[in-house]
Amino acid sequence: AIAQALINNQTIVPSELILVEIDEAKRYELNQSLNCKVEKSNGSFLKDYDILLLAVKPQESSTILPEIASHLWEHQLVISIMAGVKIEKKIDFEKLYNQKLS
């Protein structure tokens, strides 16, 4: 819904948007409906983006956060709207990111 609103309001063009979806059927559906790139997992492609919007289910955060921490850079803006994820888990994510820098 967020991606669709950003595209509809011309805040972003589909070619500048990448989504990550673990479910294959949903990946296909998102690609067809939004006409943007949809990846299976979080990988090295993150380095090519300036803004990352984290909107994952709480049960997915413990997998996603450590996976993306090693692919982020200082210039990137990370916005989290992860409902139900305690701040302690987000702080652990920050520690993982800072370990990468040192």
C-alpha cells in the first residue's frame, strides 16, 4: 500500500523503487501491479539506494535486520515503521551496523 501510494502520488517512479518480498506469488503480483523491481532477499543491491523503508512483520524482523545490516552505508536513510518491534531490537540492529563500520 505504501509503495502504491508513493507511485500514485508521483513521489517516486517505479524504476527507482525496489521491494523485497519472500513469498514468490506476492513478488510476482507486486512486480505486475507496481511495475517495479521485486527481490527475494536483502542483498548487496541495497548499496544502490539512498533510502530504505523497513515495513516488515514483527516475526520477520529478527531475520531481516541482521541480514541487511552488513549492506548499509553511512549516507543511507533507514526509516522503520515496523509495528510491534521493540526498540531494543532496533538498537541491536544499530549495534550490528556499527560493528560493520569498525
